[in-house]
Amino acid sequence: MNENADQRQRDHIILLATDGSLPALAATKKAVQMAIESGSRLVAVTVNESSIMTALERKGEEVAESRLKGPLSLGTEVARAYGETKGVMVETMMLPAGPLVARILQFSEELDPDLIIMGNSGRSGWERIQLGSVAEGVMKHARYPVLIAKGFHLEEMKDIMNVAKGVARPTPISVVVEAPKVTLDSLGIGRRLSVAVVAMMLFLVPYFGLGLVSAFYPGTMVSDMFGSFQVNVIWILVIFPLGWITALVYNRIAETYD
Amino acid sequence: MASAITLAFVFGLIGVSLGVAIYSRRYSRTASEFYVAGRKISWLQNSLALTGDYLSAASFLGVAGAIAVLGIDKAWDGLGYFGGYIILLLLLAVPLRKIGKYTAPDALTTRFKDNRAIRMSAMVSVVIISTFYVIPQMVGAGALLQLLVGWDYVMAEIIIGALVITYVAVGGMRATTYNQIIQGMILWGAMFLILILTATTFFNTDLGAIMAQAKEMIPPQLAAELLAGDPSVPDWSTLTAGEAVAFVSMKLAGTPDALTPGVFASGWMNVIALAAGLVFGTAGLPHVLTRYFTVEKPKDARTSTMGVLIMVGTFYIMTIFVGLGAMYVLYPDLMGYFMGGQASIAQNMAVPLLSELAGGDVLLGIAIGGAFCAILSTVAGLLITIGTTVTHDFYKQVINPDASDLREVSVAKLSIVASGTMAVAFAIGLADQNVSYLVTLAFGIAASVFFPVLFLSVWWKRYTSQGALSTIVVGMVVSAVFVVARLMGYADLIGIPVLINPALYSLPAAMLAGIVVSLLTDDIGDAENFMVRAHGPNWEE
């Protein structure tokens, strides 16, 4: 890279937000093209989208998105690979989980780009009501020019589609196979179980104890302890905080397992 | 029949609930402020969501209501539901999240690969437990609406069924996080308001006064049984609370008061059986377990449970005071219901009636609306649990292993609609029946099937597939036999006393069967990998 190019790169930054869907690939294509034409620095981001959903919800959403999904690849990786084929260095970044629009906006403030490029899924009807439009949200709130790539010819997308097919999205399963390098013995399951059971007794002994003492010594249970509060009432009221303490203590111990 | 203001609150809350169900997912994507669903408060969100998910109408109306008619002995329900989460936290929450599967049967077959017998028996257990749990919810909901809004029972059931199915089909699957959060706050807040207003209006803002009063009262359900057929019983509607309490106490001097233990569960075996069934049953309820498959990170499973314990614990502490307060304030009403043969109304109505007296139409509206939303989401959660397991563990495994995701989702939705329709039909058919034994059975089976089988799978390397199957079958059979025996009114079964909850026998039997059979067989499945995954460092990050 010559000095002249460096000079221009500092001047001009394009932010590409991509999720690897077909419209996002169209935007990627456009972004790479514009980066070449203007000699800009190109930064591609994707947001790690996660929210509390049941498996069925997640699957339902995946089905709803499948129409838009390209070859199920990670958007930033496609941008990087596609950029390589065109001789452009694409910087990539995975933004932490959170609302998609907010994450993109937040990152744009840090990056201070000259242009934000993203695709528009063109969802309509019920899906639109449920999922909304990220492109629209960014356009509405961004303090930078936003270019929305809308509509594309599959014919023209062939090159980037081929790149995308080569960049398969990593599935959790493939991570599982690699990850467990630890052995079961090294985890000390027996010791952990003992710790959990001992902690559990902190709660279960007074819990079942309430039942046993009530059954065998009902007279003790109904005598007053504090004002009009009887022994059994106090006992019940104490079990709850004991449960909280049990949970807190255990939580401290279990933190070391993470 | 409720007033216009009350109805406005009820429908307002249902509207908010449905609206949030529809828009929450969209909001979580397109909000322009990042802190909305950001990491910092996610444990709090998680725990509120879990709390809202867990606090059903049974907790909101049932626990305080039961204390109002039977006294302090019914605090066991709250203690057990609370304690169940401690068991979950210590033994199951994180491992289950780390295994990260779709359903409880799925988690088991991750260890015992392709074991169809385990998958099927576990699937059947999920369906049975969830069905037994859903029917009383529906029956209770129908009765509530009938009484408060004045709808015909059948009509009420159909409306609830239609709402639940819409809610599931429309609002994503389970009206995700935000709805549960709002609901958790509404139910907790309503109980708090009821407690504060009851204490200030009737007890001089002194919780000790509630206790002092409780000691002077004979629990209405007990009193009604003892006074049945007594000609000197007055017309309860003409008496004040104080007069009614004084009358009963005079007639039944020496009878246990509202703070005497043993009114509901007498003898140590009954108490321990009840306590064990509640605490281990909660830890084994499939729809509770399912929630742990949804939290974002394994660590969240733990921190969220901590939050749940705080929310749920304080909630049940409040129900004790609210229940005992309701007993006094509503004493003549409750006596009237019992002696007029309307026992189930007496129990379910205590919280709404008290809220009306303490906070007028507005609080009544919040109480009914909150209860109604709780019913909607609990029933929805149960139907989804049924639908997911039927689709994932049966349809996808047995009928059509090549089913696409699209197909799987449609089959799941169909089975949710089908099981929802069946639940409505059952609820209509079982109107006016006492169906609370179904809940006992649900807890009993959950305590004796899922708790032991998951516990042993996650923690014991020597556990074998044959052992797991024995646990499931023995737990199921023993708990079913003892519940049926109790229903038929047997005092004992081949010399073994029949208790109010089967767990005292069925849980140890299921554990023992699993351990003994495991020691005699040797198919430990994929124990090494499974347990490393369940307990090892988080492989997702």
C-alpha cells in the first residue's frame, strides 16, 4: 500500500452492517465496490443476536428468515472473503449481543464513518410487525449518511454467493466436538456434588425439620416467640432467607466452575 | 359481577399482555437504546422473566387462598415452590443449560444416544405431567371468569382457549421475555399492594396484629366441616368478621387455630411426603426445566435463579400475611361459601375479594387481570412444552425423521392448537369436579420421574440406560398407584399408608430402581462427554 492510499483511507470510512442474508450480501457487494472506487477503509460488523427464546421460538424465527438467508454464512466473513477476491482489505467485527439497531448505532458513534451501508430484507405483513426493520431503525436514528441496498438480481449476485457458500456458518455442534479438552476426572464431579449437597442441607434440614418438629412437638411450635409471632411462623419466615443465603453461598462457590 | 372500572383494568391488562407479546421481539431487535436488552441487566431480566413465567394463577390466587381457608399449614405450598428453585440451582440449572437441548427427553438422549425407549417414556411423562397441570389451570380460570365477569362457564373456557391459542400462535411462541417481565412485576406488585392496603385498612399497619388475630380464628374449611348440619348456624351474610369469628370460636372451642400446624398435613409421614413432593416436584416440572434451555449463557442460569429466589421468596412471604389477613376480613364470606357447598370458590376468591375490600374496583381489576394474564402465560407455556416434545421427540423421531424445520414448526403449532383444544374440552367436561388432585399427581410424577432421572444422568457416571428407564417407569407407576389409591379413598395399600402426596414412596423407589438396575447393567451411554459438557467449562464462548 502506498502512502497516498493511506492518506485517503484515513479520510474515508465505510461501515457495512451485515447478517449474511441475501439483501446483506447485496449491500456487501455494493460496499466493496464503493470502497474500491473511493479508496475507503471498509469495516464490516455483525451483531451477535441473542434473546431469551425457547427452542421452538428460535426455530420458528429461523424458518421465517430462511427465505432471506443466503447460504447461512457469517456476514462479516463473507465480506472479508469477498473483499479479498477484489483486493480490498475488510476489517471485521462481531458486536456484543443487544438490540441490533442500538448496537450498530453505538458502534457507528465510535467509528465515525462517512457512510453506513446495509441491506433491507423487505419483510412485510406479519413478520414485519413481529420483527420490525433494522435498516429502517438505523436510517431513522443514525447521524451519518445511510445507504440501503434494496432489491438485487440473483444473476449479479452469483460471485458473492459463491464466496458465501465457501464460508459456512459455524454451528454450535462443530464447536462442541472441538471444545471438551478437559477430562471428566479433572472436573472433580464427586467433590462438586458433595459441595452442592452440603449447601442443599443448609436449606433442606430446616425445611424438612419444620415438618418433623411440627409433627412431633406441636406444642413447642405454637408457643409465642416474638410478640404474637409463634415459633412455627418465625421458622417459616426464616426458611426463605436461609434459602437466599444457601443460594448466595453456593453461587460464590460455583463461580469457580465457570 | 365486576364493575366497569374493574373490567376496564382486566381487559387493559390482557391487551397490554397481548400487545407486548406481539411487539416485544421486534422491540428487542430495533430499540435504539442499547441498554434495553443489554448485557448489564440481563440477569435481572432473566430472573423477572422466569418469575413471571413461574408465578401462575395457582400461586397468585391459590397459595394465599389456601392459607385463608386452612391456615398456616398451607404455607407449605409456597415453601415448596420456593425450595424447588434451590434444588434446581444447586443440582440441575447450569448442567441443563450447558447441555442446551430442546426438551428434557432430548437432554437424556444426549447421554443415552438414540435410546428410543427412554425418549418415548420421557416424552409421555412430559405430556402427562403438563396435561395434568394444565387442566386445573383451565378449570380454575373458567370458574374465575364465571364468577367475576359473569360469563357462562363453557363460554369462558372457549374464550380462554381461543386467547391462549392466539397468544401462542401470534406472539412468537411464548410471548417472549418482555411479557413475562411485565407479568412478574404485575403479580408481585399486586400482591404487595394488597398486603399494604390490607394491613393499613384492617390491621392498623401491624403485621403482628394479623398473627395475633390468626391465633383467635379456626380455619373456615375446618370449621365448616365441623359445623355441617348444626341448626344453630346463623346466616353468615348478616355477621361482621368479628362476630363470625367469635361465633365459630365459641361453638368449636379447643379446635386448632389458623396457626396450628397439621391442619392440612397431619402426621410426620404426610408432612414429609407433601414437603418432598413440592420441593422435588417443582425441580422436575418440564415447563420449568424448559426455561433453563432458553437463558443466554450457562452463568445466567445461575444468576437468574438467584433473582427468582428473591422475587418468589418475598412473594410467598407476602402470601402468608395476605392469606391470614383474608381469613379474618372475609371470615363470614368464606364460611358462607363452604357451608353453601362452594368450596372451590372460597379458596380461589379470597385474594380478589380481599383486594376489592382493601383497594376498591381498581385493585380488584389489577388482581383479576393479573391472575388472568398469569393463566394465559402459564397455559401457553404448558401447551408449548407439550407441543415441543410431541414434535421434537415423537414426530421428528418416529413419524418423519426427515422433516424440515418449516415442517417441524408447523407440526408444533398444530399440536399446540390440538392440545389447547383438548384442554378446553377437558375443562368443560370436568366443570364442577375437584381437579386439584391432578396437580398433586403432576407434582408427584415430576418429583419421581424427572428429578431423579435428570439428577442421576447429570451427576452419576455409572448410571445406565436401563437404570434410567427403570427410574422413569418406577417413578411413574408408583406415584400413579398411590394417587389413584388416595382418590379411591384407601387408607393403606398392602399395609403401606396412603399419603397426601406419593413422593415419599415414589421418589426413593425411582432412585433405588435406577441405582440397582444401573449396578447390574453396563450401558452408561456417552457418559464421559455428556458429563464433561454438563459440568465443564463453557464451550460456547
